[in-house]
Amino acid sequence: MSIYKNKMKIIDLTQMLDEHTPHWNCDCGFKLTSTFDEVSCVQFIDAPAGIGTHMDAPYHFFSDNISIDQINVENFLGPACVIDVHHKAHDEYLISKQDILDFENKHGMIEPNTIILAFTGWDKHWGEPDKYRAEKSEQQRAFPGFSTESIDYLLTKDIKGIGIDTLSPDGSNIGFPVHKKVLSRGIYILENLCNLDKLPAKVQELISLPLKIKNGAEAPCRVIAKIK
């Protein structure tokens, strides 16, 4: 979905939440209950905080680091770079350092305070939970992610955050090494994005607004991009 205003195009990068939303576990994890009375409709949501398009705060893995409500709101806005690997991504593909270098060679260097988005094309499987979150074992899932080498390089760039159109930036990596590297640096993670195919390589402004949950490790998030 997009709208035009002042010659800017707004792209919604947020997945719809419903009873079919893929989750890390086998069940959906999202339930919406509606009650109608004579005046209004009252709704109740039963879901994990990390459902659908959401943000992981450093507190998600590190109890001595910042939670969702403590992230500087200025970090929710900023320019973004879209690393496009959708043409070669598969369920075990990990974005390499060379993928990042190829991006910089073609589009220019990644500047400080940028948000890095990985476009793997995996959101095409959103309506197929078994494929979107394919299990290889009880601990391991099968979908694209970042290699630790690529993350080490990105962390030298003083980035604000990373995002991806899969359940996790770790992909098929066991032990969540990407989560640990990124979150330990006080940097947030966006998961389950969509519509990255509608973005240019460099986005003028990305806006990610999570629910302000006290001591929140994760929070549902509305993510939009402003492009020319």
C-alpha cells in the first residue's frame, strides 16, 4: 500500500496480523477476540510480543541492556540501505560480506546512522507458514539470514538497526549469533518485513514505531518507508 503526499511515496513494510500469522513455534500465536455491545466493539489481543512485523530490543538477549521503552526515539527514524539478494536467496542462504561490498561498490558507502534492510524475497511465503518457518530440527529453522561475517562488517559502520523479511536475521544459524552481536551493541532488529521489493537501494527515511512497552524485550511495530 502506498500514498502520495508532497511528492513522497509512502510504502508500508508491515505484515498483517491475523490467525494465520507465522510464528517461531508451530502455532500461529495470534488471537483476536471481539465483543460487541450496544455502544461499541471491544477487542482483546492474545499474542507473543514478538509477533508479525516487530522490533527486538537489546534487552531481548541481554538483561543489562536497554528495553523497547528505553531506545532513543531518534533511532526509530533514519535513512536505510536495502541489500537485495532475493535473486539468489534460498532457505539456507546467509548474506555475505561480499554482498555488502557489492552493494557499496554499486550504490556508494553505507553511512553512519543508517538502517540496513535485507531483501531476501522470503515474504512471498508469508501465507505458507510451514515454508516460511521451515524446521530442520527442534532448534533450527530454514530461511535466509545474515552471516556473522557480514554483521561484523556492518557493525563497523555505526548503524542504527537491521531488518529482514524473515523470522530472524540469524536464518539457519543455530545459537542466534547475529542477534547476540547486534543486540549486544545496543542496536535493534526488525523482523518479518514485507514489500522490500518496492524500495530503491537507498531509502530517504525509514520509520519504525514499536509499542512503548515498559521493560519490553520485543514489540509489534509499524514500519513505513518514505521514498521519492
